[in-house]
Amino acid sequence: MNFHILTLFPEMVMDGLSTSIIGRGIEKGSISVEAVNIRDYTLDKHKKVDDYPYGGGAGMVMQAQPVYDAWKTVRSRCSDNTRTIYLTP
């Protein structure tokens, strides 16, 4: 079973997974996990992936372009019956 996790913090994700039950599954070869850095897919030279919310207000939101481009690249390497689970607050 293959998992691809799109994140802004791939090192943190992989460090957390390697010391858990999932880490034992990775060592056995039962599953594979790849953490994909969304910042690698931004068009901004500073690797910026967030922006101000439409209409103003406090906080920041993720830009759709780098998330979509990262997903599209990972999806192109997978089979047709691959499932996507999008977690967002």
C-alpha cells in the first residue's frame, strides 16, 4: 500500500511516522510513505504558498495552485483506482 502525503513540513511528517506503528510497517515493506513538499510546486520565487483571505480579515489561507499542482504530479504517478483524501480545517 502506497501513501503520498502533501504537506508543508515533510521532514516533520516523516520523523513522526518513522517512530510509530507505521514506521514498523515501512521497515517491513508492508506500506510505503512519501511526504511531498507543496512548496516545491509554487510559482513564487520565495516558495510562498499562503495568501490573505478574500475580503480581508485576519489569518492566512493556502493558495490553490501549489496544492493542485503537487496533487496532479503525484496523481500522474499512481494507478487509476487511487483514492484522494483531502484534509482541511
